[in-house]
Amino acid sequence: MLSRLFFIRALNFPFSCRLYSNMNPGEKLEKLRGLMKERNLQAYVIPSGDDHMSENPPLAFKRREFITGFTGSAGTALVTASKALLWTDGRYFVQADKELDKEHWTLMKDCNIIQN
């Protein structure tokens, strides 16, 4: 169980899409987890939207798409030291299943249970 959960704004967490765009999904997660460890964070929540709740956020705010590879408009990712999970609604299950790197990411559907 997570003892602390932090929501971090992009401005406070320097993980630039431009600097890391050539990395594969595993490398991106490794880099993110390294930054989390430096800051003593146990979890990192990555929403789809921006601070203004824009329907189509600008590229700079597409953090969830960058880290997961999932391009759907709805979804939230959660990264911990040992898990990388994506929640989205039923409209995007097929798309997410195709776009996620299953070696590193788990798509959470309906009643999926997170195991330790």
C-alpha cells in the first residue's frame, strides 16, 4: 500500500518530452522512477489534461501520452517503483491494448485488482 501519494505539476517535475523523445518505454519509465526516487516519491499520477481542462491540451501537457504511448483523449496513468498502470474507459480499451507496451504497462479494465 502506498503511504504517500503526490500529484506533481509538470513545472515542478523536469521531465521534458523533447529531451527524452528517442527513449523506448522502458527507458522512459526508468528515468521517471529515478526522478521519483531522488524526490522520495512513491507514486506519480499522470492525468490526460492540462491545468485548464482543455479538450485538446497542447503538446507540452501530453505527459500521459508521452510516458505511456497511449494517444486516446481519456485516461490516467500511475507509476510506482514496481508498476506502471493505465486507466481509461471502455471506448479506448482496444486502442490502449494496441498502443501500450505490455512489457512495461498494464491496462486496468473494469475490475482489475492491483496485486503487490
